Amino acid sequence: MPGEISPSAPPAQPPPGVAEPARTPPGGRAPLIEGDPSAAPVTGWPWWSALLALLGALVLTTIGALIVYIPARVFGVEVTTSHTPPGITIAATFIQDLTFVIAPLICANVFGYGVRAWQFGLRRPGVGWGWAAVMVLGLAFLLLNAIWSQLVNPGKEKLLEQLGTKESTLLLILSAGLTCVVAPMCEEFLFRGYIFTALRSWGLLPAAIADGLLFGGVHASSAPALDLLPLAALGFGLCLLYRYSGSLYPGMGAHALNNSLAFASLAAWSWLGGLALIVAALGGITAVIWTCKRVGLIAPSARPARHAT
């Protein structure tokens, strides 16, 4: 009849020069849109999922530790609350860092529509000087942190002793890689890539403050109590760096810089040794990112199709 549309008729196409509107995927969820690359992405993850991601990471860490400790005990390795061989500690810490990636990936897949690299800031920094200004603030933080350490003398961490850095060259290299490459990348992925992003519905400053407090609190078992405040401040600053760069990479670099300086200081290295560690750490992070891109773990976001005009 006139005015009726046949069910088999193809949908009307937009006129030339007009982009086709985004279609809602099955399930009624809005399509993923990357948005402004010069600012931290907005993903729509619920704020309470940030707590689930952190809790999930801690639960997976406990399970991972058991996977390491139980076989060690079976093969006769002495593992107690007061004595853990450095190799076992390194293995358990490495698994902990991996859980900091696994837990947010699970949450992003459950509470979002799919998982994309750009959702976690795994992309180039945006154009602009805002993030560079925050980098300058980050360097100022490192200076203030050094002054804080001299004023309050919080005491040295026992991390290097636990990792056995003085027992062999191999343990020293593994400890440096774990502390200055693996930890910065995995911790940024969880705390800034997911937790801060999910809390953004609270507003920028409340989300950054909460993220910083959680970041400092997680280090309570490995750092002196007086170091927790600077660590929280570091987490706060890394949130701002992520917000204004739109990329997680600058934060990973700044985090690696902080850890490298701390590692070299605890190991009583010369400034030349510390500089070499910084260069090696940044090179290691770059190599990991490059490898992930080559094998497809970090895929570029799809660019919108161009329409004829």
C-alpha cells in the first residue's frame, strides 16, 4: 500500500557529505568513542568498579602467591613468614604486578562494552603543553621528596634486602627490572588506567585524591609509614599527568624515574649508576610497549571512516 515500507527494503542512506550516525550495538550500550586524545579518556566505568578492581587484584595476588609458595614448599624450599628466599619473593612480586593488569582488564570487560587500548591511555600523548607542565611539577615533587626524606628520616625500605640484590648479579638485575620497569607499568595500568578513570565521575580533584590515597595505602607493607604521604602525593600527581596528557606513557616514565632514583639510593650507587639505571628503565618500558604493539596486545584505535563531500 502507498506509504508503507517493505520489511525487506534496505535502510535509507544518509545524503552525500553527511556522516552515518553511530549505531547502538546489541545490548543497548552506547558505542565506544575514543574522544579527545589530549585528555584522559572517559569510559563510563562505574565508580564502584574501581574498588572491585583493587580488591580483585589483591585477591588474585594472594592466589598467585600460593601458586609460588606451595610448589616451593613441596620441593623443600624453606618459606616462612620470617624467611622467604629472594627468588621466591621476586616471583611472587612479579605475579602481583601481573594481577594489577589482569584485574582491571576483567572489570573493563564486565562493566564496559569491550576493551580497547585507548581506554587505558595506551596511546600517544595529546598535543599541548599542559602535560609537560605537569611533568615539571613531577620533577619538583622528586626534589621535595628528597627534602622530606632528609627532614623526617623515615628509614630505609627493606625491599632490596628482600629481593636479594647483594646475593648475586642475576638477582640484582631481576630486582632492578621488576622495580623500575614492571612495577611502574603495571601499577599505572591499575591505578591511573582504571581506578582513576572510573572515579572521574566524582570530579578531577576528588578522583585524584582518592586514587593517591589508595596508591599510598597499597605500599603500606613495603614502605616506611612516613613514606606513605609522599607516595600518595606521587599518585595524585600522576593522575594529573594522565589527565592532561591523555596517555599513560608519560606516567609510566615518571613512575620509573621515581623508582629508579629510589633504587639507586637504597643500593648506594653513584650518580652515574643511577643515571644508567634511569636510561635502562626507560629503554625497558619503551621495548615492552613496542613489543606489545608488534604482537597486537596494544592495537591502535579505529579511526572514523571518511565520507565523500
